[in-house]
Amino acid sequence: MAKLLSTPRLTSIHKLTVASSLSKSSSSSPIHSSPTVSPISLHSNSLFFSLYTTPLLTLRSIDNPSHIHRNFSVLAFDTKNEDVSPSSKDDTKDEDVSSTKDEPVAEINADDIGKEDQYPTGEFEFEEYGVWKSLVVKFRMLFTLPWERVRKGSVLTMKLRNEISDQLQSRFSSGLSLPQICENLMKAAYDPRISGVYLHIEPLGCGWGKVEEIRRHILDFRKSGKFIVGYAPACGEKEYYIGCACQELYVPPSAYFALYGLTVQASFLGGVFEKVGIEPQVQRIGKYKSAGDQLMRKSISDENREMLTALLDNIYGNWLEKVALTKGKKIEDIEQFVNDGVYQVERLKEESWITDIKYDDEVMSMLKERLGISKDENLPEVDYRKYSKVRRWTLGLTGYKDQIAVIRASGSISRTRGPFSSSSSGIIAEKLIEKIRSVRESKRFKAVVLRIDSPGGDALASDLMWREIRLLAESKPVIASMADVAASGGYYMAMAAQAIVAENLTLTGSIGVVTGKFNLGKLYEKIGFNKETISRGRYAELTAAEQRPFRPEEAELFAKSAQHAYTQFRDKAALSRSMTVDKMEEVAQGRVWTGKDALSRGLVDAVGGLSRAVAIAKQKANIPQDRQVSVVELSRPSTSLPEVLSGIGSSLAGADRTLKELLNDVASSDGIQARMDGIMFEKLGGAAYTNPLFLLIKDCLSSF
């Protein structure tokens, strides 16, 4: 939602808050902030926020309160993890990277937009190894490193649960990584030591884009002829969407298996602020830009309801269609089953929604019997973390001449790294720009795939990255691949690419602006606090005087500035997508679209995952589709001191979380992941905690 800024300039913030199962994007001004960063920082001199954001929307399974999402083609390409350092760059002539707003770069052919059929699908085709390559792989396994050794006939076991990151994870990270999950499935398909896969599917906290990518890789793995078995003790719509793609799906007799449908929620703080004496003064450009609604309104607007309803219909319709196709049933039958409110696992078996009812140990015994292992022996297993250490080289999946770089941009957008931020704390523009320039100067890579999973953030940072991506696109093909969300600042980045690939249910668009400030005058009166301001300059107090509302001339300037920010964003989007401004205006207005709807409106070029983006990159780089390429990950996972100490930091900040927890409870339900954009104070930010205004508001609201 909003992010309070103590800046003398009017700044815009783009942000899309993504909630547990699905979330609605909130993007409005050119700044984009991530759900993991405090949406509002309180400083001593001002209470001002500005956003390119979409209001908090939570789409979740009714049954699963614990709900808190890419695609590698097997043997289609090789993936390496590398950092591009100056020493590895090829010598090239210096290029002028000065930002000229009106300079045409990397033109997109308007005739290409919306013509998805012209792009290759990137669909995976399993190819058996020949005799010679099989011998080479077996020879390499004889000399493999100790941590890469896997017993022959092993079963790859992976537990899918909670959040799944779109970034590669370091060895110290306890979370799951989508690239590593997908790569493990790919390696297992070709690894002669792996007999099959056993998936434990628990409640998921990722978006539908990542879920679609995992499902796609499960179906790709099945082409190898090996078994893949799922086990789901607690299963909602997302979990079943993945589970039904497995050859077999088992649940225990007491499983929490409830396919009751999907809901979408929007929360409003207008009544809370009214009671405590806080008046949000918001300028919203775009009738669908509902981020400001969360601060000002007490109920949902007609435009917001229209947008959320369309998103919900898209997601629910996609789920019904895919499940019906997988189970060989009619869509009407699937919908009727959901509406019947079935909770008995026995009926799930009777109607072929699951394979059988078994406990985990019974499934393990079944697998041992299938593999010819005696009851007294243990099932040979290799888990997700250990198998992630197996190199692709060992399995003969490397060594291709042509290279395509993958640059991952995940999280909220900020221009520079803060003193307490870690390497995984979002998109740091200055770091990403360094990486983009390194790739542009290198002759190693034939094309680039920009992988985006971001709700937005800082406007200036988004524009600077947009410029660098456009310059990169002048030297080699750049394809944007969207994950769960690429809205506001996330879409700002993507629109600089020559082609955009989104998942069917990626949340994207949100081209709009929300900006404003909080008037705390009534709150100050209630608590007996007074603040006097001495200023020079007609508009010096524009964002500094939070103890009073805007003066007429200030309100006029504020409105003009917001309109200007929106015009810049919209016009740049029109230029990037080779659309007229009027045409772009029809699909902008702050509206969030699913990838499928965005395709039909010219905001993206194709629907698919990372493998399709790679296939399109090959096409643009004139690489034959049947030629294998090496996909080089340029973001090697690293562990910084802040990451190691993050647990300590969380403990230290715990004592001062009363206000945050209160607002989270008021504005969200069932663990919605939005860090309340209404009022969030900096963690470990000494200035905030010594600020008397912070203490007064915290005490007032905590006791409310």
C-alpha cells in the first residue's frame, strides 16, 4: 500500500501487495515496494506517501486458512550459476547510457503484439540418451563428488510448502526455490540413479504463476516414463492443482481435503483512521487504482469490485478447466463437486479425485514393493536439498555453445540498498543495473531472459532500470518472463523487453498512480501533541506539515504532480508496446490483469513459463529451436551477514511490533502477507524508535 516518505520532493511509489493464495496488485506511482519491506516508514519531519500500487487483495481457498509459483525444459538447455564480473567481460566499445526520454530504442513491431502463434511454445520433449552419452554419464558418476553421490534406484523426495522464492537460494536458506525445484525435476528425468519422485504437498503460500510452473514441470517429468507420486495431507485448490498432475495422488484418512472454491478479499482502513483522528489525503489517478481506497474508504468501490471479480473468475475458471482436462471430466461436473462441499475422503476416492487413501508409511511401503525392496530395508531416498547439489554436468546436461543469460528480479524495487537490507531483500536498482550493463558489454550471451516477480516499488529506480533494459535490447534480444506478479514497477521493467511472456494467471499491468499524505491534526489534538513549522518557500510544507490538511494551492500542485506521474508512466507504456496513448489508456487506469487477459489487450505477447521465454529468445537470436543452449543464471546465491543475523534482528524488533500486529489483524485475515501499507514503522531504524511522534501514535493505536 502506501509508503511514507520523508522527502522534500513529490515521489511516487508503485506497489502491488500479494497475499497468500493470490493477491491483487497495487500499483500506482512510479515507485514499487515489496511485501517484505515496511510499506510505511515514519520519520520525524513528514508523513507522506506516494504509490504506484494496487490495494491489498487476497485470493485464497476457503478451506485453507494456512495459505500464506517456472519452467525449465528438460534437456532443452543448460543452466549455469554465474556472476558476471568485469574480468569476464569481453572488451567492447563504450556506449552512451545517458537517459534520453524521447529517444526511440529497441522498437517493438506493433504487428507482432497479440500474435502469440508466431512464437515457439518451448514445450519439452524428452529424448533418450544414446549409448555413447549414457556411457559418458555413467563414467562421470564414478568420479562424482561425495555430496553428489546418489544410490541407484533412489526416489527423489520433495516437500512443497509455504512460500516458494523465484530466486536461487543459498545453502543457508531454509526456504524453497522455484528454479531449484524445476531443475531437480529436470535432472531426475535424465538421472539413471533416480527411479521416481515422491512429492509431499502441503499448504502453499506462493502465487498461481509459480504453481503453474511447478505443474508444468511435473507433466514434463512424466514424459521420462518414471513415476511421480503425490501425497497431500492438507489440500486446497492450489495443492490439488499440483497434485492432480502427478500420476498418483494419495491422502491420509484424516486429510484436510476441502475443495470449496476461491475467495478474494479487500481490506479497508478508513474507519480505523477516522476513529483515531488520521485523515489520508489521497490523489488517485486511474479509476481502478484501489490502493488509495484501502486508506480512505470503508467499503469496496464499484470499479474495484469489477476488477477483483474479473480476476477471481479468471483464476477459478482456469482451475476448473485444467482439473477437468486432467481428470477427464466435464467442467460442469467439476464445478458441481465443488458446490457439493465434499469433505469425506472416501468420496474423493469413489469419484477418482485421488488414487487411494493411505498414510505416508503405507505409500512408502508401496514404493518399496514397486521397486523390489524388501520390507526390512529402507527406501533409498534423496531429498530436495541434497539433490540440488548434483551438477548438471554430471548428468550430461551441459556443454552447449550458445548461451542465454537469465537475470532474475524478485521483490520490491528500491534504488539503493539500505544499511540493514540483505542481498535477497528485493530488487536493488543500482545492483541490477550493474548486472545489465555487464551483460550488454559481454559477447558471451546471444540473448537475455529477464525474469520478473515484483509488485513494484520506487518510481525513479523503475525508470532507471527501464532505460538500461532498453539499451540492452539494442545489442541483443531481451525477453521478459513474468512469475506470480509483474505489476506497476514490475511491469515498468518488463515493457522495456522486445517480448513479454506471462503465466496464464500472472498479475500484471496496474498502470496507475496513487499519492498522498496523512493529516494527523485531529490525532494530535486527542493526544495533546503540538508541532510548529517554520518554512521558507511557497510549497516548502507540502509534505512536511502533517499536522494540517493541504492548503488549496498545495492540493492543486499535488494533484498536478500525480497526474504528471501517471501521464509519464502511461505514455512510456504506450511507446514500449507500440500502442497509441488512447489505446493504452483503455487498459491502464490502474487496472490489474491476469496474463491471459493481458495477452488479449496487447500488454504481453505470449502465455507460458521460463522455457517459452528461452525458446522465444532463441528465435530472436536466430538460434534453431532444435539446438540446445546453455541458460546461464547470473545471480549466484550468496549469504550476507544481514541474512545470517536476520533471526536476531527479528527478535530484537519483536518487542516493538504491537502496532504492526494490530493493523495486520484489522486489515487482513488468516495470515495475509501484506505488511500493512497503512502504517508500518521501520524495524531496527533507530530514528523511528527515538521519534516522539512514532511513540505517541504507537501508544495511541495500540491501546485502541
